[in-house]
Amino acid sequence: MADVTPILYTSGLKRHFGGLRAVDGIDFTLNAGEIRAIIGPNGAGKTTFVSLLSGRTSVTEGRIMFRGRDTTAVPAFQRVRLGIAYTFQITNIYSKLSVAENVRIAALGRAQRGEAVDVEAEAMAALAAVGLSDRGSHRAGEMAYGHQRLVEVAMGLALKPSVLILDEPTQGLSDTEIDSFCALVKEIARTATVLLIEHNMDVVMRLADRITVLNRGLKLAEGTPAEIRENAEVQAAYLGTGT
């Protein structure tokens, strides 16, 4: 369970693309050890928001603090070294390499943080965690889409991040694989903070300690799964848009 220590927070965070206010002044606090879900209709600004947190997208205005350090202008690769891993940021699967080789590359990234890393052991442990131990020799680009997403998660795990950001991780997974993934996230949360963008509301309600709802670049609501489920504004935001 999360403690009350913020590991990351934003103040007045904005990202505008011309006249489009994709993120429009969000104050957000992520506590160490929690599983936080970000939900919202299509176009709500979810992916842009986490891209700002990871450094994948630059900030128009506002501030991002991570572990007491201002990371607003810190490049994405340096944020990875600091301990923020974003699946879309760190993976970009090397389709012609094997699954295991992809994960080894991620494990090697920890050496840039000055760690002594047993790359092979860490890669195999990450593959085992996501259920891909028997597929390490497979070419990554030939894997089914859902399994490519699991390779991405394995790469994130191999980095041993403080904050792991997962963007639509269950897309393309079967029901059985989703059950295994939920168990995995709970295990990850023993040693890391998890920030999850997910459209599968069953997954969100099963996993999240707290949920932040975005709509049109703004924070619409925040609370426990029970509070969000009963929130009339959230229900209205989803009405006719799907989740």
C-alpha cells in the first residue's frame, strides 16, 4: 500500500499544440508505492500527460518534480536513469532482434546509473515475470501484438525503475493473460510505484489504489475506485464516448 510521501508531482502543468490545449494546468501528486490509474475519454490528454512526466514531450508551462528534483526540462533519457520508465519511451522494440536481446538492452541501461548489473540474470528474471521465459529466442517483431506489449513491460522491469508508467498494457491480451498481468502489477508495486493508463475498466477497478480522471486536458476527478464509480461528472464525461 502506498505511503503518503509524494514521489512525483506536477504544478500547473500545460502542453498546448497551437490552439489545442492537450494538457491545460494539471496539479497531480503520485505517492510512493501506489498503483494509480489515469482514465478518461479519447482525446482527454492522458498519453500527452504521461509523455510530459517522462520527458517524451516538452512542457509548455508548469513544473514537474520527481523525488524532490525539478525535472521539468530534464531530457527523457536522463529521466530513465533517474528511475522513470515509460513503456513507449524505453521500448520501441527492435523487431529484428530476439525477445531476450530486447530485454538485455534495457537491463544494460541500468549500468548508465552506475549499477553493477548481471544483464543475463536480470533479463531472464524480467521475462519470467511476464510469462515469456519460453519465448526469449523468438524474433520480437514476429510476436503477436499482445506479446509485444509484454516484451515492453519486461523491458521496463529490467530497468528496475522507481516509477513504471504503463500505457494501455492490456491491449491485445487474452482474458487469461490479463489476469496474469494484474497479478504482475501487484507484485511490481511491492518495490515500485505504478502509473497506469488503461481503458479496460475492470482492470482499473481491480488494480488501482486511486484513479485520476482527465477530460479535455483538465483533471475532472480523483479518488478511490468506489468514489470514481459513483461520480456523476465522470459518468457524464464518458456518456456516448466509450471508455
